[in-house]
Amino acid sequence: MSDLLLLAVPVAWSPLWTIPIAEIAPDLRIAVHGRDEYALGDVDYVLSFRPEPGLLKSLPKLKFVFSIGAGVDGFFADPEYPRHVPLIRFVDHTLSREMAQYVVMHTLIHHRQQRMFDAWQKEKKWRQTIPPRRTEDTRVGILGLGEIGTLAAEHLRDLDFQTAGWSRTRKTVRGVESFAGDAELNTFLARSDILICLLPLTPDTRGILNTKTFAALPRDAFVMNVARGGHLIESDLIAAIDSGHLSGATLDVFQTEPLPESSPLWAHPKVTVTPHVAAISDPRIAAKQVVDAIARNRNGKPLENLVDFDRGY
Ligand code: NDP
Ligand code: OXD
């Protein structure tokens, strides 16, 4: 019998994934968790984003697990994740490019004061302001210089922003200053007029966007979180903006998603909210990566984009 891939995603989304996988791998059996009958002992691979805790542990023949997303915190949320089963994350230039586009767009919207002009347009006010601060006088700091952070940094550098990144290990990226490790975090923050979070969510990075971090930023700094809601203490952000220390924020990810109607972030005049859409994994590209990984494994080749369980990303 051919291998069985279990899709553990909301049933309504499942055709997005089953159709392109079936097109390129007609011999692979596919079952959708919550929709199809399948025997636990038959499952060879799982494709998911945030599997139901305990599900993966119940699959005795599981060979490896695919993440639909670049971020894998949804798998670490399962305390029973079977750590002998490799986890492969989604790494794709198209996804990184779209993330970088989002970051550049919202950096420029802030830098060029576009929200102010939007408000004036509503009031039919024609007001020519003095030119904005030049990009070369504006310091952008990116938390996380990985696949996505590095590409975003390169684009911002190319727009002449003074660009720096903070990561666990030192990086060499042309025209981008590298800060590494906890010891250099405060120096990095103190030189960041615009702070952009592109870290994975791990025990070390959870809650990193908090009152202490904001206090280390220059006055009027702007914060963008495109990584995970768990990085940001939302009440600390609102307090730092309302006190006048921060000038505003753009948020794509939230502690609770969908963002509850009761959240003060929705209507805050200095906060831009988008519904976790900075970039969305393309199912056709993901399907190809899944099918390629299965083939590599069958041919005895090493798996790529493996998550390190000790680092948590
Ligand atoms: P990578 O794993 O490629 O990069 C992670 C970066 O974070 C690395 O530079 C790493 O340092 C750094 N890092 C991790 N832990 C620490 C730490 N404790 N201290 C300092 N630096 C640290 O991830 P990606 O760039 O592919 O993705 C980043 C995140 O973006 C994802 O985890 C996901 O949460 C988010 N995302 C959000 C999307 C959205 O639509 N909003 C879409 C896609 C992703 P080092 O290089 O030294 O290891
Ligand atoms: C991801 C995401 O991690 O969509 O890829 O958030």
C-alpha cells in the first residue's frame, strides 16, 4: 500500500492542500483529520500548522512532520510532540519576499507619514508639510536576521535606511550592522528608530516586546510586529504609545487571533492592524516541497529545513 499523508488543518481549508498534492503525487494517499477515516498506525507523514496536542504522539509509524508555515511554534505548543520525529518547516523565497514587501510598505507608510495624509484627505485638507526625515537619517532595527529578516534588511538598506539586525549568532550582511546575543540587545535597541520583530516564538523570545524593551528604544520609536502575537505584551505597547514614548505601531499578529472585537488595538489612532496576512504560504509551493522531501527521504538523501528542537526554531 502507498504512503499515507495526514493533513491536520481546519477541514474547510483542506482542499487548498489536497488538490495540489494529489496533482503532483497521485500515488500518495491523503487523509484529512476530522473529515476522513484513517488508521492511526497507517500514517507516514503529517502536514499541519498547529496540530491538536497529542495527535502526533498517537501515530506509531510517523516518519516526519511538515509545517505549512515558516514559524513552528504551533508544534511546540504540543507538549507531547514526539521528538524523535523530524519536523520540516516551510522555507520559501516567495514567502520571504512577501514578508519583506509588507515590512518595507509599512516602514515607508510610517516614515512618509501616510496615515496623517489619509486623515487630512478625509477632511479635504491640503497641507504641504516639511519633507520627512531622510531614510539615511533613520535607523531601522530588525529582531531576527534569518530567512525573512535578512531579506527585509537588504531591501531597507537599499532604500538607504541605516539598517541593523539582532540575532543569536553574528551575521555578515553587506550594509547591515549585526548585533548578536542578549549582551548586545540594549545597544541595538538604543539605535532603532523603527523596530521590526521577525523572530521565531520560543521560550527565549516570548514577550520580548515589553515595557523594558520599549524603554530602551529612542523616544518616538515605531514598533512593527510581523512574527507572532506571543512576542508582544499588548498592554505594554498601548501604555508606551499613550505615554508618548512610542509614536505608533503596525501589528499583523496578536496574542489572540482573530483579534477580539473588544481589543483596544482595533480603534487605536496610532496602531495599524492587519489580520495575519503579511505573507501566506502558497499551497502549490508547499505541496512541491512535501512531495520532494518524501522523494529525498526514499532516495536516502538528507531532509532540508529541519527544525532544531533544542533551539525551538
Ligand atoms: P529563521 O529561523 O530563518 O530566523 C530566525 C532568526 O531569529 C534568526 O536570525 C535567529 O538567530 C533569530 N533568533 C532566534 N532566537 C533568538 C534569540 N533568542 N535571540 C536572538 N535572535 C534569535 O525564521 P524566518 O525568518 O523564516 O521566520 C521568522 C518568523 O516570522 C517565523 O518564526 C514566524 O513566526 C514569522 N512569520 C510570520 C508570518 C506572517 O504572516 N505574519 C509569515 C511567515 C513567518 P540565528 O540566525 O543566530 O539562529
Ligand atoms: C508562517 C505564518 O509562520 O504564516 O508562515 O505565520
